[in-house]
Amino acid sequence: KAGVTQTPRYLIKTRGQQVTLSCSPISGHRSVSWYQQTPGQGLQFLFEYFSETQRNKGNFPGRFSGRQFSNSRSEMNVSTLELGDSALYLCASSLSGTGREETQYFGPGTRLLVL
Amino acid sequence: AQSVAQPEDQVNVAEGNPLTVKCTYSVSGNPYLFWYVQYPNRGLQFLLKYITGDNLVKGSYGFEAEFNKSQTSFHLKKPSALVSDSALYFCAVRDITSSASKIIFGSGTRLSIRP
């Protein structure tokens, strides 16, 4: 079974631009979560989607948004990029997310550099 | 509010020696606890989890972790370290009594195994 895939793997943008990252969960998984990883802040939760609905949200500004499609694939968008948005963005999927003991499986991440 | 702490930024161990990576948590109810490992330029890989039952949990690559409710700890251990164990390790917690709780990750501990 294929794992979680994320595209693109690497991205360079300039301040003020916007970016869209994509995540395809493991087949059969319906919950997708997004995290931002930086050396200074560690792993920070962005949001979680299940059945095309945002079920949980972290403490990020409104510039960060996401959505989930009917096939469970998810995208996250960052508008008006800032230098501080440079990070590794990780996507994780789980079966349903309703069982709180469920394991999340992570993709390789998208490394975003904002110049 | 739930939180998790990894008090050591870095742990250095000689190959063949036992290793311990520490993790303490705080939740209002009962916890689900997880350990993940991250190799360079990769996403997080699941190692093991504690849900209920036996306090000693065995996981991938010979790792195990012991849940200690009185000390609110979930330390990761391995009897004999390998150079290939060198990586970044994350502890995570989810409060099972909160229906909308998200997984909170620790700041990570870099494990370095010297030959």
C-alpha cells in the first residue's frame, strides 16, 4: 500500500506570493492533518480535515487555509507569504481520526523557502 | 490544556550501550502516547504507542517505552543502541477524554550514537 505522498517536495517563493501544497493520504484513510515544522518552534499543528470538513484548527493566522476533496486528498494554501513561513510542511493521514488512539502516518513533507 | 515535554535537546550514547529518551506529559484526562522518529529530509515514522493495558510497549526497530502514570512519563528505551538509530525523536500525546483533542508533539530530542 502506498504511503502518504506530498507534492511538491521543494518550493522557493518570494514574500507576498501565495503557495498551494498537496497531500494524498494512504488509500482508505479519511483524516488528513497538516503540521509546520521549524527548528525554532518544532512541530506545530495547523489543521485537520475529515470528510471534506475542517475538524480541528491550530493557532495560525488566516493566511493559512486548507481543504479536503471527496477522494480525501487535501491541499493547504498560504497567502501573502512571509519570511517566517519558511518551514517543512508535513501532512499526516489516519483512518478516520475519530478513534483517538489511531496512528497518524506522515508524508515526506514539502520544504518551503520564502525569500 | 495538554502538553508534552522532552527535556533533552540532544542525547549522546555509545554504540552497544542502552539508550533512554525522556518524555513527560500533562493532560486533564487519560493520555494516548506516541513516539515518532525522523531521519534527515524525511517525514516522521511511527515507532510505538500506548493506549491502555501493559505499561511496557514494544515497537519498531527494537525500541520500547514505559508508561508511568504517577510520574506522567513515557520514556523511550532501547537495550543496545545502533549507529543507525541516530535521528530526531518526537514524543506526542492526545487527551482521550476530549473529543476534539489534537495530537501535541514535543520539541524533539536529537539522538546521536557514536561508533
